[in-house]
Amino acid sequence: MVGTLLAGISSARSNAQPIAAGRPIRLIVPFPPGGAIDILGRLLADRLPPVLGQSVVVENRSGAGGIIGGDAIAKAAPDGTTIGIVGVAVLCAAQFLYNRLPFDPQADLAPVTQISDGARLCVVNAQTAAQRGWTDFRALIAWAKANPEGVSMASSGVGTSSHLVITAVNEAAGVRILHVPYRGGGPAINDLVAGRVDMMFDSPPALMPLVERGAVKPLAVSTRARQFFVPDVPGMAEFADIGLGDLDVDTWNAVMAPAGTPAPVIARLAEAIRIIATQSDLTERLRPLGFRTVLSEAPESLAKLIRDDTPRWQRIVQSSGVKLD
């Protein structure tokens, strides 16, 4: 099996013609190093060069819940030398969060392919959970109800899906969990482990190693149903008695390029990602971390997904009550 995979990648390498000879591809990650999206970006950057025939360099452009990174992609030259990872919150929700954005996520970005999806995982600092008796998610909500703003939740930024999840939980369960935004998942996780904040609803890849170490305790997932990577952790449908039965938030990430990037270049990039997803260990590396590898059939399929998912995120934003600037 290993020989077959290596042979496939070697064949792709031998046929690779650089998109822009002598120039590396910038892969923009819209969050700081250490978070879930940074992990995903670096896995892609490590595996794409043999297929594309040129180097891929990760560039972290964090801030504003992914907006700054998305803007950097949108304003880059549309020649195939800049791509980036953009999440559903920027592509489908940002327009309902902000009165004005520096770019139009759906007009100024060109779809390449979806790359992953997954639920948000709720974890709490293990020591804090033991001290406060948070044996499960229901106990956490009960404690939060008795102690308004006594529970603090870190997120990777204002307007991210993590932020929207906690505001939706607050609204539905009638609690006031304090939102503490950071410039990315990495700094937020550091403070969670140090006990400076109590909990997170965030992407599993950066959290699962901490779960395995016992540094954090998983209490729930943001989708109605349980998830494969934590089968013993309940989904929101199991908390209907405390008002959360209708909450169902799953998120996804896509590789995007600047609008105007030539269609043959987009097709080449999409095919390269398909190759590394099927002929390398990418899926195996992501699965234990709670990300599924999900690829679009074609760039047009991703464009349709963005259009179709936008009304759902509009409802999530409106029910959360979050409005920025």
C-alpha cells in the first residue's frame, strides 16, 4: 500500500509543471500558529510541493476572525501564486455580522475546493472542571446560570463560528457565559490550558491532543448528533431539556484563491489537493484530530455550497444576536 501511494505521488511529481516557475506559492492561514487551521495549512503546505513542482510557504495573517487573512487572499495577484484557507464563518456569515467588510467574500474570492468539515468541540480546563464540579455539560450550564459571567469562554476571534456558538448557547439556555476573543486558536488554547479562561467551543484538531493528555475535559459537540472522533461526548440533541435541542452548528473550511485567477490554474490547484488527499497520509493525519477530509467535485460545487449554506448561517447570526461594528 505504501509503495502504491509513493508511486502515485512520484508520478504526479514527474508530470508537475510549476504554476509560476521560480516563485513559491503563498498559502495564507488567517489565524496565528498553533491553532486548528494552522495545523491544516501546514499539512497542506508540506504535501503540495511534490505535486505542484514548486515550494509552498505558509503565511499567517491573523485578526478579525479570519477577515484579515481573507482580505489578503482577495487582494493578491490572481496568478495562482496565492491561495488560502477560508472558513465558513467568513464565506457565509461575515456579511451578516459586519455592516461593511474590506472585501466581498463571495465576489472577491475564487473557489478551489472544500478541504475539511467538522463540529465544534466544547472543552473545559480539567482542573477548573474538577474544582467546580463540571462533570458534564449540563453541570457547566447549571453553574453558569447560577454565576452570570462567572464562566469565561475563549474563542479564536470575534465573529468566528466559536463566538456564534457560545452566543447561541447563551440565548437558548438563558445563561451569560463571558466571551473572551483572541487573535487565533493558538493563544486562546494556551490560556485555556493555563486556567486563565475556563472553556472553548473550537475546532477539534488543536484540542484533541489536549483531551488525550488530560489537560482539558470534553463535554459536548456543537452538532445535534454525536461525532465520530469523540463518540462518548453528547451532541446538542441530548440537551433539549435545557433549551439546546435545536442547536446544530457544523463548520467547514475551503481553499480559495483571488477572484480572476485563471480557470486552468484553479483546476490545477484543485487537482493537486485531490492528489494529496487521496495519495498521502493527509486524511489519516486529520481524522484523529476530528477533521474529516471533504473535497468538492469541482470549483463550481464549492461555489454552490457557499450559496446554499449562506441562509443557514444568516439564521445562526440572527438568532445569536451578534452584530459587529
